[in-house]
Amino acid sequence: MRRLIGLTALALLTAACSPYRLVGPPRASIGRLSVDPQVPWSALERGSLTVWTVDGIPLQRVVFLKGLAGGEALPGASGTKPTVFRSGMTSGDAMELVVDWLSAAPGFQQLEARSLRPRRFGPADGFGFDFSYVDRDGLDGQGLAAGTVVDRRLYLIVYSGARAHYFPRYREAVERMIDSARIDAGPY
């Protein structure tokens, strides 16, 4: 019995120290953006970014950008030229912006974007595209991005992971999550 109590206390202490929190169905809010997660994810807040993962960030991740205003830089790696969003960007400009942003992040080498297309982002018109990359360990990665501009602010969901297993494992859930996106009224 003492061992069970000790293990329970250790598990609670470990959970309390973790920077992650569990998010799952039916709905989760990330600033004004809300989605139906489809499956339970572990969420991590990093400044203006929210990152979700199931199996660990190196294996797969969903990154949410929640309402970047025109003239603001996308959060980037230190020492790199900031990637600045302009609210009048075309879909092609937005794809280039995201590619430049990801290319500056550690773990996204040899990034190639393709298949730019119109995409529904919940009820809003937006854009989507696919991409491939090689991570810092030489593993092939795959990703998709979807975004929209509402009230002159950029909302973005980027899903990426190891091509071999982890990316395809949750792709359908992420596609449904993007379809479920809503941008709620309220303060930024």
C-alpha cells in the first residue's frame, strides 16, 4: 500500500512539473482560435505559439499561430532575419512566408512546398499547401499547412512529422481539426 501511495505521489509531482497540459475533444481554444482536437494531444505554450504532440515534438507536432497582426514577425529562431506578416498578402505570399519561417527553424532542412490551393479554414476562406523536409537527424518529414486571414490577422495551423509513420498516423485527424476551426469574437 505504501508503495502505491508513493508511486501515486511521484506521478502527481511529475505531472505538476510538466510544461505540457492535456487537450482533447470536444473543443480546445488557442486564443481566439478554437478547434475540435479529434484525439487527445499534449499541449505546450511557447510565447505566441502553441504546439501539440501525441508522441513527442521530434516525431510529430501541430503548431498554431493565433492571430498575428500585419507588421508582426512570426516567432523565429534567434539570430535569423524576422519573417514579417503583411495583412494584404496573397495565398502565394503567405505560403512563402510560412516556408521562410519553417526553414529558419531547427529541424526543417531541404524544405520544399507544393500544392498551394484554396482551403476552408473552418467557415473562412483560406489557403493550404503540403511540404516535405529532412529533419536534423536525416529523417524524411512531411507536413501540411492551412491558414486564413480574419480581421487582418493571420491564423495558421501547421502539422508535420516523420514521413514513415507519425505524419500519416494523425493526418486525417488534423484535416478534420482544420475543418472544425473557428475564430471567435473577442480581444486578441
